[in-house]
Amino acid sequence: MKKLFLAILLVAFFVSGCCKECPDCTNGAPPPKQMRGEKAEKRAEGKGRIKEPGKTGVAEAKTEAKEAPAVDLAIQAHPIVDSPEPVEVLLWHAYRGTERVALDELVERFNDAHTNLKIRSLPIPFDALRDKLQITIPRGQGPDVFIYAHNLIGDWLESESEPLVESVNAWVTDEELVRFKKEAVTPLIYKEALYGLPLALKSAVLYYNKAIVGDEPPFDTDAMLALAKKHTKVDEKRYGLVYEAAGLYFHALFIHGFGGQILDENNEPQLDTPEQIEAAKYVRSLALDSKVVPADMTAFMVASLFNDGKAAMVISGPWFRGDIKEGVDYGVALLPEVTATRQPLKPLLGVEAMFMNAKSEKKKWALEVMRYFSSDESALLRFRKGLQPVPNRAVLATEEVRKDPFIPVFAAQAARAVPMSASRQMQVVWSTMDNALKRAIFDASSDPATALGEAQKKVLHDIGRQKR
């Protein structure tokens, strides 16, 4: 009955339109042909790309808006529910920068408002968080709740003898669920069950330094390359386009833009298709031929180059806002479309959510903490101080968010992004593809087709071992 209830609720939620009170709430993007309009017709006539101000930023985000379910969008204060006896809920997270500032304030507010129910927040380095969860939870240890992206749900449920995360089907209400954007809920559903409550939608966008690029970011990859070449001086370590190019997370946007996919509808890897090879060859040309993309970038190095005025454009996610130093005049735009395919670069979408430890002995109170952090009231503070692209419709409908120059762009980009697969097969792909991309893109002696072909064979072999 619980599964049936959730299924009916989700169907009703997703077939609904949007509220008229929420014009900036972007729930989806029309196909590329619809978005191009007159520009596509003129290009077909041989007149080339028409510069259209605003189409890569807030204006396009608004024109792509669809309506959301007709619900009361007033921001609701989270009710204070206290425990009759002292209870401490342990929260693990990997937040830093402005996101950490917002989270710490929310913890302090919660603890001040409750006499017996308290939150103890413990930051864990992101690179270590996954392993610590998988080691401690099976032993009956670890946090009661934790923050992570949705893509490990399948692994948490199927790679261990017992599930690591608890479904919230038994507790979620229609009023809670419908208040989130649909793309924040769908990826949290695994085999007809809902896991976690969403906190933020995160996908890569294009950042650009206005002092270098100007006010008009590129609409397609030809324009992006031209700008990048213009502002690249390798001897001065100045680059036109900077991002972690050898990692699958960022390279995926080129895979999708060239018409490829990582896994098909049956979760079978598609790593050496013609589209995959073309995407790798294109990025390889940016790195080795045009030299506009530097090698061996880390998140810290990307931020340093941008802050020092040595990166004209950067591909990164919403978290990058917190790394930009005060005084840098920058803009945020939708990722451009691929000139050759006329398909937009589509990044991977991660739904950052709060999850419950399946072995927690404090599930009632863990759920209360999850509801608190995902509430409208908390989401507004996470937007204000954490600069997070929150998925709460009521917050997105506020005048404060509508006036933010970046949130509508993040929303539009998330709507045209590809949700990360939460399957176990996808977890096999990550490290193998990262290694393959290093060779395919930055190794002049390596052939992209060969590198990707070897990755395909290894992943198929590893998935076969996983099934045994």
C-alpha cells in the first residue's frame, strides 16, 4: 500500500503543471529546435549565428519556465517538535565555504529552539565521506543522517548484505513532496521507493569573467572556442576555458552534447560509441591543438586561476560561487550548444539530499532533522547565506530569489541536465572512465578510440564480476 500511495502521489505530482505564482520556477526545457527559433532558420539560410542578448542567462531561464503544481507557495515556518528525553542526532556532511556557514547557522538555530533534541554536526572531507559511510554504517556506527548526492543510492542498497539508507516512504506526505521541484524528487526514487529529502540541485554551468569576456557569453562551441583562443596565453598561464577536463563528471556534458550516453536504458555501458569518440576528440583538440584547456586541474586550481584573472571562462557547479573572491566581476550562463550537432551541452545533474542511516536507532528524530533542513524556512537561509540552488518552490517564487542574477540560470541548466544514474553499474564506470579520459584527452601518443574501447571492455568485465 505504501508503494501504491507513493506511486499515485508521484504521478499526480509530475503530470501537474506549475503555479502561476512561480514564473521563475523552471521545471523543464523545450527541445533545442524549439529554443533556437528564428536563429535556427537564419543559420539554415547561411546567415550564421545571430547574437541575441540575454539568451544565455536569466532571460532564457525565464522563457523556458513551465508551470508547477497549484499549491500554496507561502513559505512555511518549520514546527518545533522536541523530544521528551535528551536525544542527539549526528549529522555528517562535506560542506565547506558558504554552504558550511549556512549549515552551521541552521544547526545553531535548531539547537537553540529545542530543549532536548539536538544536532551534532561533523564535517568530513568529501573524498573520505563515501568510504566512511560504507565502513561505519554496516557496523551499526556512523551518522544518523548525512548529506550526499543521489547517485550512490543503488550502491547503498545493493552492494552490502543490508541496506545502508532508509526509505522515507512510511513518513513522507503529499504536502512535503509536492513543495519540491520534480527534478529534485525523481532521482531520489529507486525501485519505487523514495530515499532522502532534497536540499539542492547541482549541475555545471558556464562562469565567465566579465572583465575579460564582456557581457555576452558564447552561445555555441564555435563562439566559445573563438573566445577561448583570444584569451589564452600559455606562456603566461592564462587560459580561455578552465575545468577538470579529465574527469567524467565534467566530460559528460560533452558526451551528451555530441549525442552520446554513458549508460543506455538497460544500464549497459556505452563508452566507445562514435558519439563518445567524437566528444573525446573535440575536447582533445581544445587541450592539445588549441591549448585553451589546461591539464591536471583541481577544483582549487580552477578557482585560483579564475580569481587571479587567468581564466576567461570556467565550467563548474553552483558551489563555485562560494570560491569566487569578492571583487571579481563575473557572470553565469547556460552551457552553449555544440555547433556540429546543434544540441546543448548537457551536464550531469546531482540532487543533493539528506539521507537516513538504515541502522540508526533514532529514526523518528533523524526524520525530524531531515524535515527541518529541507523545509522552506531552512532552504531560504541556505539560499541567502549558502548560495545554494534550492529546489523548494516557495523559495523560488520569492522576489528575493527572482532578483538573484544566477539562480534562474542554475534552475534552467538543471532542467536540461541529465540526472546521474544511481545504478550500481554507474559506480563501476567512474574511475575507469576518469583514467581513460586522461589518456584520450591529454596524452598525445594515445588514440581516443583505443582508450575508450579499453574502458568499455574493462567496465563490462567489472560489471560481470559484480553480478556474480
